Amino acid sequence: MSAVRGSNAEVCEHGLTWIKPSFLWMMYRCGWGSKAGQETVLAVEISRAGFEWALEHACLSHYERGLHADRATWKRQLKRAPARVQWDPERDLHLRPLDHRSLQLGLAGEAARLYADEWTVSITDITSLARTIHAHVQDGHLETARQLLPNECPYPVAEGDLAHLRH
């Protein structure tokens, strides 16, 4: 079974479950596991088939002129889509934005159900890892912190597969 490793998930007040495949972006979002209600950091491994299904059925989370026919068409697509994508700046060890972006994948309805019932392969509590890396960053031991980061690499997709999600 092929799986997407290292994805982190967050359930927001809007009823979306957000998959954040970037460890450092998730650390930015949860404050290294220190923000209220976000003190536990979980790594959720999901199937590659599930991740690709979500990407295929996703709509960009904001209107993009030139990508969408018009704002009304985009709103209809967004309302029907079981998943949405937004691109946020990737983060460095100090959680400062970098020049490139990371995909964030929001799941609702059918996609959220499939994620919970079928796509999830494993869930690992990585709170202590997050806190250890953060402590090294605070102490100025950036190389030690960098060596502890989960191995992440660009997700391979065929040319054009994400055309409906790129701005």
C-alpha cells in the first residue's frame, strides 16, 4: 500500500478537516503544539489513493481570475467540491515564510468521511518530537533541529494533474 506520510490534520470551526502535508507549516499553525486546543500534534498517514482522490475532486479555496470562468462559477464549484486547496507559504525552522508554497487540503462531507473511514493508515502522536525540535531551535541548535525533521519531498504528480488547483 502506498501512503502519504507526515500529513497533519486539523479540524476547524467551519467543519473542514485540513490536511497539512508540511511539518513546519503545521508547527507554524499550532505554535509547536503550544496554542490552546492544539497542544497535541498528530501525524496522520493516509493512502496515496485517498490523497489523490481528494486532489482530483478539490476546488481552489479562492477565486482566481484566469483559472475560473468567473466568480459565480467558482462559487458553485467550491460549494459542490468535497475538498478544497489553498497554497500557503512554506516555513523555515523559525516559522518565517519562505518563497515557495505548500498545499493545504481541506476536506468536507464525503471526503472527510472517506478520510476518517478509509484513507487513514496510521496516526502517531509526534508532540514530543515537535517540542524537541522547537527546543533545539530556541537554543540555536538549528542543524540538530533540522536533522530531526520528518523527511519531506515534493509530491510527485503527472503534468497537468493539478492544473485546476494552481494559480
